Amino acid sequence: MINKTQKTSRVMLVILDGWGVAPANEGNAIELAQKPFFDALKHKYPYTELCAHGRRVGLPVGQPGNSEAGHLNLGAGRIVYDDALTINKSIKNGRFFKNPAFLEGISHWKKHKSQVHIMGLVTEKNSAHSSPQHWLAMIDFLEMQGVKKVFLHLFTDGRDSAQHAAIKILERFQDKINNHRFLKVYVASVIGRFYAMDRIKKWDNIEKAYRLLVCGQGLKVSSAQEAIVRAYNRKETDEFISPTVVVDSKERPVGLIKENDLVFFMNLRSDRARELSKAFVQKDFNKKNPQSFKRGKRISNLFFVALTDFGPDLDNIRTAYPSQDIQKTLPIVLNGLKQVYIAETEKYAHITFFFNGGHVHIVSNEKRIIIPSPDVRSYGLRPEMSANKICQRICKEIQSERPNFIALNFANTDMVGHTGNLKAAIKAVECVDNNLKKLVNLAQKEKYSIIVTADHGNAEEMIDLKTGEIKTTHTINPVPFILVSSEFKSAKLRNDGSLADVAPTILRLLGIKKPKEMKGQSLIRT
């Protein structure tokens, strides 16, 4: 039995990104892999499973979890409601159509008699990055405001949707937008999210997206449907559709983004919207991003509206739905203790910015470490990613600094899961298990209590068992929670927890009082 005063002095939180729990089957990379160390921990130490999707993590009902929501909930110790829910509610009650940022954009358009553009990810309803409902509401708004034509710049998915879903998504989309009597809707360009939504400073990808939108540089087609069909004929999946511009009968791009224009960027998440946004709005783009491409002069007098808060260093951007002010996150509560946060590039924003509730600045005694992700087109080619380097660096930190709290993210099972490459995902699981063994063994010697958990599922469901098709999306499965601790080895864990309960559990381990802002509860039964 655990008494109420029992505590530990050091805690390590290991987040296995995209590691969900599901029955063994031919598409479950996690159960197909040899992972003896994880399995031993699961059976030797207190174990439970956590809800990581839908309303329990602040997402719409039934929506799979994602890394942003997962890390927000993990670090905040409460349910953090997703921007999509706020926007959905505003569409329903009509406030969406009175949004000040939108109306300011319309005033700009009227004053300059310019063109209106909507750009962003077009995908299924359960994506964390974009919602078809928001696109359709925006088009309705533009017609209400007297806009006669609008140009769409479509970023195709293939990660939060099936790999060849774009053609059907476009058909459903056009069935709805063609009903507008007074507004003509034109698709001006099509490009895979691999290019337009980069987040790891592969600036050549962002350059291709930017040059497409601004200069019309890309393959030429007469329609969006033709763009997608030709891409499929080239064996490209939706994620990797080459930059393609829609042209008129004289081979001229139908809708380039130019000076004085109005742009609405409909993505929800900042991590995959920031780089392209920087190229459009930063005055000193090349100075601030010295490793990027030579953009040239910024588009003059462009009115750029972001649907949500895309973060700092974006000049003159208008934000339609500002972010919440999340107080008393775990890093802030642990202020004064030595803290280390580490991930590779793909998940660095999640283990820092999102884990700390969207607060950019570090707290005292906090160290943030970024390990570069490998420069490969697909992580299926290198399923180990940078896990070995993360492990080596944390072992060094433990031995030299002995921080009170460590949070680290292994990106492998999520990023490799997204490739749809089952064999590579199995290797990713096995690589993580090997590194987990090294980390946990050392941390135990240094008197750490270790929590092993995940932010959402992915690699445990890589084949749609009903259709047999490859599945690259996140899941609604629960995630594991293992408490590896000599002090708490006899602890009993709740079986009704969610990600919001992890931070309160960490505070319980450290003997620190939970602030009232944290609505989650410790998973340790007393």
C-alpha cells in the first residue's frame, strides 16, 4: 500500500509518439515487433491504459488523437479544448461570420479591389490540421460579403486520410461549393502537404510551395481533378503530389497570389503552417531564416489571415482565433527544479511549446535539446530516425546533471507509422524498445521514477482490416501508461484515466501540490 507522503526526487517521462494499444493482428506493427523490454516493464510494474482521443483530450467526438492535443493535455494536466471545437461552435452560433479578422480582410479587399484566396489542407473531417466544415463556412462567409470569385490553393493530405483519398474529397467538396449562386470558386493550385506543410526546415519544399502559389511554377493542368489523376499516374500518393498549377486556355495561371490580395490560411495547427506563413509575411525572411531559400521582396500589402495562432515572429498576420492562455502547466509548476526536454526536430515543438501550453519562453533551470531528424524523403527509409542520438544525449544528461525532471519524445512509431510501411514500423518499434532499455536501466540506477506513455495511437493500426488497405492515420485506441518506480512498485493505478491525468501523477510522485488549474487527477490510487 502506498502512503500519502511517499515520494521520489526525480522523474523521467518517456513519450512513445504514436504507440497505441490494440489486439494483435497483421496490421499491428507494435505487436508484430520484438519488444521484450517494453513487455517486461508492462508485466513487472503498475500498468494502465489512457484515453487519448475525442472529448477526453479536448477534440471533437470520435476524432483520433494527435501530437499537439496529446502534448497539450500531458503538460497542462487538464483537458485543453481544441481550436476546432471553438470554431465549430462559432459557425453554429453565427459568430464565425462576424469574426473581426475576417471582416478586416473584407475591408482590405473592398478598398483595393483585389483577389481573395483560401489555402490549406483539404482532408477528411477527423484531421487535426484542417476541417472541411471550416472551408465551407469560409466560402459561405465570402458570398455573404459580396465576393464574386475566390481562388483555392489545395494542399492534399495522405497522412490524416487514406493515401489516395484526394479525388473523392475533391468531388465531395465541389458538390457543395458549386451550389453558390453569386460566388465563383476556382481551384488555382494543388500540392501535397509534404511540400506546403513542412515543419523541419526543409526549405526547398517550402520554396516549391511558395513559388507555386506566387509565381505559378509547377506542372500545368486545366483542372484540379486532372492534377490529382496525373499525380496518381505518376505513382504519387496524396502527401507527395507535385506542385501543380491550374492554367487557362492560354496557359496562364488562373489565380496567383499578388500584391494587395487577401489570403485566408485555413490550417488549424501552427507546427505545419509556420514555415509557409513566414515566407509570405516576414519582412526580414532571409535574415531570420538564413538557411532558407532566397525569397526576394515580400509581396506588397498582402492581407494574411491565419485561422488560429501560428506563433511568434509573423509580421502583420491577423489571427482569427487567438490561442488560450493556459496557466500553471507542468514546466511552470516545476519552476526552480532542473528540467530537461528533448526530442528530434519532428517533435521538438511538441515536447517544448505544446507541452508548456503554448508558452514560448523557457522557465528557469529548464533546458531544451533538439536533435536533428534525418534528412530523408520518407522515414520508412530510416525507421530508427534519431532515437539512438536522443538516448545517448539523455544518458549524458542523467550522468552529468541529474535533472529533477526529464521529458523526452521518441517520434518513431508515429512518423514511420505515417509512411504506411509496416516492415519499417516494426523496425521502429524494435529500435525504440532497445533505447528504452538503455534509458530505463540507467535512470533506475540514478534513482529516477519513470513513466512510459504515449500521446496517441498510430503504428498499432496500419492496415484497415475491413478493406485491406494501408492505413497511415492516427487512431482512437488507448495508449499505455507504465509506472517504473521502486518507491511505487506496489501502487494501484486507476483504469479510467486520460492524458490530462499524467501531469498530476508526476506531481504526486515528486510530492508537489497540484495547482487548482490542473483538473486532472493522479492515476495512483491512495
